Amino acid sequence: MAQISAPPRVTSVDVARRAGVSQSTVSLVLSGKARGRISARTEEAVRAAAAELGYRPNVAARALRTGVARSVALVVPDITNPFFGRVLRGAQREAQRAGYTVVLVDIGNNRAWEAASLQALLAGPADGLLLFEAELPPGASEHAIQIEMAPGGLPVVRLDVEAGVDLALDHLQDLGHTKIGHLASSFPAPTFYIRRDRMVSRLGDSIPTVEAPFTFEGASAAASELLEHDITAVFCDDDILAGGVYMAARSKGLRIPEDLSVVGFDDLDFARVLAPPLTTVAVDAEELGAVAFEALARSLGGESVPGEQVLPVSLCVRESTSAPR
């Protein structure tokens, strides 16, 4: 039987030929060191050629040659949440184009472990940090980008959470709901404070609210408490929390959406296969990771980075919402 050989690896020499430049110019561009050395037009031509050819830097070979492994660390609260897998994928996609690898650090929703993990990273080989809902230790001055945090000392890339809450509430109110509850995250993070503040600004501070952990079982227990209130709809800080509402409603004999409308946040893959499929605020988690890495790459290259970049969200209406009965 004939063996099928793998296609030849695209090299920087191939990119140089396609772009009509020297191999050293390609190296400057793809290492992020082109600024002030070559023109923007040449840099664009090199990146276009690399994209057309599907060029991927051989990071391992370069590490052996230079003794330096170009890497950044992505710190996330809970790797079991599928949202962060998407963020990682987006960050990896852009990192590979720039010749970096992304190391994943999971703090397990534990702020004490977060501090210890960051101290270890600051003493290690990472060139920069992507901090999802995490803070740099006091006094640290590393290249870092925060994700889903409030603007402050570090550049921030975040979702337009306020718009997401507005879309969800507008949808429920347009359906006729006036008794809306909030299943909130118990994990302390600015993005969830923003959601709570937006809910209060829209519905008042007497809105029924119960905090829940990011597990289906824990969310179900919290949702059972929330459903003791006189409500016809629930807005959830996350699709996992919405899954807990489904479990609690089922145990109480409540039908979705006939007896209870449910809206989630994130549009995770399982939202489409819930019964009924979940109405949720859709976000592009891969783009969030990609934009965060791009900002970090600019910082590593000595460029200025916007203090805040806000990415748009949308509402995906499915069968978990209807008019109250």
C-alpha cells in the first residue's frame, strides 16, 4: 500500500520568496520587531504572504537555537467552564501567528491560589500575561492584559456586558414579563458586578437575586431558592447557571417556557441542545482571546495599547422564552 506523505512544511524562506523580501525581514516581522526598521507596507506584505502560505513558526526549533521560548500565560478562573477553552483557542490562534505559545493556568475559582500562581509565573519564563478576571500582585510591572475586568492600571479587553443585559431584559419585557429574577454568579469578579448593577439600574434593587456557583448542581440548588419567589422569568449570569435553572424547574414540575422563561449568557455549545434550546446572550469568546493577545503583542513590541477595548455581543433567541401565562 502506498504511503501518503505529509505536505512539506512552509518555511520563512518560502514566505520571503512570496513577499519578495529577505528572510531576515520576515524574521523581523514575525518576531514583532519590525517597528521602525521596515515600512508598514512591507510588514503587511510579509504577513499576507505568511497567511496565504499557512506559515506557522517552529517555536521549538527557535527555542533550541536561541535558548528562549517565547511564551505568554493565560490565567483563567475555571478551566472546566467551556467558555475558557474558546478564549484559549482564540489567543493561541493569534499567538501562533506571532511565534508565541500560550501556557494555560487554572486557578480553580480560588483567589488564594491565584496569588500563588501569579507569583510563580512572574518568576518564570513567560514573556507576558493574559489575566482573565485576575490582578497582578502589588508592585509587579510585567507586560499584562486583563480580560473581563474594569478599566484601571492595566489595559483591558472585555465584552459589552451592559449591552448584553439590556438585550436580555428588553427581550423579556417585550414579551410581557415584569417579574424577573436574577441567578447571579457567586464568583467575585467585575464582569458580574457590572451585570448586577445593570439589572438594578433597569429593574430596581428589590429584584429577586440568588448567587450560585459554577456547577450544575450548585446552580440548581440556588435556582430552587430563587424559584420560591413570585417570578415568571430568570436572567442568568452564565449558561451553566441557566442549566441549573432547568434542573430546578424540572424538579418543581415547572415547564420552560410555559411556566418560566430563561435567558443565559455566553451561548455555550450545550445551550442549543437543552430542551428547549436556550435563549442566551451570544459572545465571541475566541475573538475575546484573540484581541487580548493582539493587545499583549503590541505591548511586548513597545507599542501603546488602548486602556479599554469593548467587544460587541448579541442575543440569540431560542425556545426557552415566551410570553408569561
